[in-house]
Amino acid sequence: MEWTKAIVPFLPARKSFQLLALFLLLLAGFFLLLASPPAAANPRYASIVMEEESGRVLFSRSADKQLYPASLTKIMTLYMMFEALEKGQLTKTTRMKTSRVAASRSPSKLYLKPGETIQVEDAILALVTKSANDVATVVAEHLAGDEASFAIQMTKKAKMLGMRRTIFKNASGLPNRAQKSTARDMARLGIAIRRDFPQYFDYFKRRSWRFRGRVYSNHNKLLSRFSGTDGIKTGYTGASGFNLVATAEQNGVRLIGVVFGGRKSSSRDQHMISLLTRQFKRAQPVQIASLPAAGPTPRPPLPVELAAAGRTSTRLPAQQPAAALASPGTADTPASWVIQVGSYARRINAHKAAVAARRAVPTMLEMVPADVRLVTRGALPLWRVRFAGLEEDQARAVCARLYRMGNACFALPETTSKTG
């Protein structure tokens, strides 16, 4: 018994040590969990943030992992509607009939009854705000006869837009194990729909919509919570988690962000705000000196545009004089300048942009031929619109005028000049 008396005084100390060790182990596990990327703890998680015009990826996590898009699918449905409007297959007042199949779709929905009709513009707003599944099927059946055929068309369009890992099986995003997409592909779609249909993109910034006496609020809360946000779409199913594609512009820089697999809509939104906030600090516009004193400062060329023009540098010195931008060997010869007013997936939109630019600045561009040319940005074919043969002052003045009118434009010297 004497040995027990001898050891008893040490028992409390040993017990305290064990408890302390257990506490430290739990604490280490907690911090390890915090340090782990969301994808490790959540297999449904993926995200990406891109500069919209340059396509430069600023942040990504599991961006090419195939996941369930849920109602982000409706962005493609809307893309197909906007395309049909441009082709004259629809007008904003066209009425589309509800089938029994469409009326049977699960919520979220407008509860349209078989035989009821809905105008195209109301259908657009129903998809943007309410994310109505019955309306998505109405659109699919009106444009393609049945939803399966429409989904095939959606998938073909996705491939044309560079969405290589996307397969659509319906127009709404309702659960289907074969319907998959990625954060990167959804970013590409978000960029494409604003680029190709700027005349319709304002629908995505509508915070509410009234239909038959009821007001439906937009599920995209970033429209009111994050400065510069003007679109585009949320999504949710039990299998996907809470998804979001959002685009915002601050200080002349536009970013697009995608989050898949949020656990709650509120935490997903906060995560998106955090991602965009951090990346806006990184994505500052390039500064170019020797700009005209009068008028707003034109946006400088983006890295991808500089590369397309034959320049290897993506950042210019803050005080680099305009003369230094000319090609070598042209010190005694005035450089010929070019302006670029956009790049478009469809040739018709490129021609429209050229006409709009010429009408906006008729005194300077009326007699200047537009150079509409097919180029490749990454793997994406685009129709580029330029006006060449201008003097530097003319080019900068045209861009300043276009910017005042809300149009894109940048000026740079032509890569080929007269040499001695």
C-alpha cells in the first residue's frame, strides 16, 4: 500500500497533462481545418475569378471539376433566348404556350397552368429573378419543340463558346446526373452573354419583377450588397449546394466570379464578396502617360490586346512617353495609330459595333474603313473591330469621345510603319 501512497500525488499532474495534450490536439485539428482549402472539406466546392475582357484568371480552386450547375443552367437558356431575339425568331411580346410537361415542373416556378401563355419579356424576367423552372421548359419547347432537343442545342452552343466540360440535359437545372459543368465554363458563359448581348444584359440587374399582382425578388443579393455588381445568376439543388455567377465593375475593371457548392446562400454570398474584393485589389488597370489633358482618361490596352498587337510587355512604365510606343526606326516618321472598339463571338455584332462607333464619331470615322477580322483569343474565335490609319491625336480623341458615350475603346500605334 505504500507504493500507492507514493504515486497518488502524481496522478492529478498526469491527468492534467493528458487533458492539456488532448486540448492541444483538438486545437491543432481546428486550425488545420481552417487552413485547408474549401475543396478539401467540401467536395462540391469550386471557384474562379477572371478579368472579363482579358480572360486572365486571378484565382481558382477546382475550376475544371465537373459539378452540378443547378439554375446556373438558365444562363444558357437565356443566351439561347437572346440569340432567338436577335435572329427575329422571337420578339419581346411573343407569347409562349405552357404544356402539361412544363406545368408539372418542380418549384421554383410560377405555377403556370397548361394552356396558359407568357410573353417573352416576362419569361426572361421570370428566369432572372424567380428562376422559374416551368418557364424554362416553356422556352425550351417553344424554341426547339421539346426540352431534350433544346438541351442538345444548348450543349452545342456551349462547345462553340469554349465550354468544353459542360453537358446540358434540361433548360432549368433541375436534377439530372448527366448534367454537369465547371466553374471555368460558367465564367466563360457569363462573359459570353454580356459580350454578345449587351442590349439585353440589363435584365440581370433587375432586383424585382411584378407579375400578375405578385412581386418576385431577385435571388442575387450581391446586386445590393456589393458595389458595382450588375448580374448575373444564382442556383441551388440539394446535390449542387448554393451556386453563384456574379459580375461587377469597379474603377474601370470588370471581374466575373463563380462559386459552386456553398453550404448556405449567405455564406456563399460572403465568400464571393471576399473573393472579388481581394481580386479587385490585384486587377488594377494599366496606367499610360501622355494622355490628352481634356476629357476622361481612356482605358489602356489590356494584356491580351497588347499581345494581339504584337507587343510582348503587358505592363508599361508609368511615365513612358507616347513616342516610345512607336515601332523601332520611326523616330522621324509620324506613327499611324489604330483604335479597337471590341471583339465579338458573332460577326453581325462586330459589324454593329463598327457602325455604332462610326455614328458616334462621324467627323473622324465616317471615311475610315472598319477592319473586322477573325482572331483567336486563347481557344475562343472572336471577330475583332478596329479602325486604322489614324494619327495619334485623332485616335486618342476618338477613344475619349467613345468613352464619354459609354463605349469600349483603346488606341495604340500600328505594328507596321514606314522605315528609312
